[in-house]
Amino acid sequence: MNPSHPEKSPGIGLITNPHSRRNRAHPGLVQAIVANHPYIHHQITRDRDDILRVLQDFAEQGVAVLAINGGDGTTSQVFTELFNKNPFTRFPSIILLPGGTTNMNVGDVGVRGSLKSALCRMVEWASTGKGRIQRLRRAMLRVEGSLDGKTTYGMAFGAGTVIRGIEYCHSNVHRMGIKNELGPGLVTLRTIWGMARKEPYFSDPTPIRIELDGLPDPQVREVVLISINSLDRLFLGLKPYWGNEDAPLHCTWVQKPSHKVMRAFLAVLRGKPNRHVTPENGYFSHNAQKIQLWLDGTFAIDGELYHATNEQGPITVSSTDEIEFIRINK
């Protein structure tokens, strides 16, 4: 392997989370495809403590490309160790594989399709250097201020009704066997319907004070939902942000009183405001480098839940430098 030419037989360090949905469904699939491959170094991480050890091993082996086979939560855990512990001299390029249930991050910057198909394309590229490669760059979210005191990294942050949507997805949609991007799509429709009908579970607000790039705003807003991400598109190709600022973090929120929900939300989800999507009706979207939130309650990073209190101080969401993702297309 010539590390200066990663397109020619790149050394790939592959992390597999055996607990993620697709890996549980096909426990021997990954090993069967990558076994004895000279350019793929496969390690199974059964808990968070395994991740740093595996990353350190990969760094010592001179791995330049890191593949993550798991869900969005696994991705966040790996990025948190990469940024907090910095085991690599040079940050590796990232391949995201669809090993989870929703795989929202994969939909934006990862290898799409079935897990088997994605693995086979990666093996072919590692073996021959051949493949339809896209190199995509995204910033990550750096999130500080949770009650556990940890700094966490990911690609999508949510609070308010986003949390109820995650709970609803786990308790209803996943039990029906609905997975991939269809699951959160159905949850989004159910959430909008609940907001429009003013069902408390979906429409009760969370008091939040929001400060964008250090601009003081003492107002405590009755926020129904808030989403912050660094992705170009969410599940099903949705782009629910329309801020004009030149900054990597997309922050969209809906606050009470919110009006014309059914007429506004198609435009909100497409990121193309119509005459109903206005601040006066409760719809806001901005881009920023740093966002601070004062709230009492739960928030999510890549689907994993964390907790915050006003007494602890603000949640601070900032952006990292962009990192490189490699997508291998069909």
C-alpha cells in the first residue's frame, strides 16, 4: 500500500457495532465479506470503552481511512473519541456504512444501499482502487454543557418535540419493523399532525433561550421543536432550513404561538418558505458558527439522549473544521 495514494488499495480501519440493528439481523455478514482482506482491518466494538482502544490500534497501523459500521449513535460515539482523544496524527477520511436503523448521517455523506452492497463496494475499492467515489466535506457539531459534563460530537442536535418523536419512533415505528429513512418520515408526519391538532404530547413547548453567535437575546421562547445540524440533507432528502447566513450550523425552530401548521410544514421541510413560514407565525431558521441554548430538559445528539438544566449553564453547540467523508456509489 502506498499511503500517499489512498485510491490505490487504501488501508481501511473498519469498526463494527454488533448491537446496531442491521448488524444484529445479519451477525456474520461483515466478517464473511471482509475476512482475510489485506487492506481492511476489522474490529468489533462491543461497548464505548472498546472504541478508543480500536482507534489507537488503527492509528498505530497507519490507517488513513476509517469506516464506521453502525447507526447514527455509533457514529457520534466514534467521533467523540476521535476529537476528544485525538489518537491520529492526521485525521482520517471517514466512510459511513448503513449498519443502523435510520442511518440519517449515511443518507447525507455515507455509502447508501443495503449493508451487504455497501460493504462489497468498499471491498472492491480497497482491492482495486476502482469505484465511483465522491469526497464530501462537513463540519461536526461540538456539544458542551450536558449534565454528565462531557463534550460530545455528532451531526444532528434536537430538542423539544424532536425528543417525543424519537420516543415515538422507538415505541411504535421500530416495533412494526419499519426502518431506514421511512421510519423517521412517518414519525415526522405524525408529529406535524399532532402539532396541528394541538395534542399536548407533540405540541407542548419547552422554554428555551437561544443565542446565535454571541448576539444577546434575553427572550425565553416557547419552543415546540428545535433542530441544529451540519448535514446538507436529512432523511428522505428533507432540508428544513433556509437561513441566509454563511455558517456551517443550520438551526431551525418552531415556537408558540405557531400558526398555519399544515400549510407551513411542507415548505418548512423543503427549506423553501411560503407566505405562511414567517417569524410572526412561529417559524425561524438561521445559520451560525456557535449556538447557545438555556433549557431544562432532554436533548438528542444523533438520536442519543442527554440532559441539561439552566442551573448548569447553557448548552453550547459549535462547529469543528470540516472533515472528509468518502462515498462509494453504485
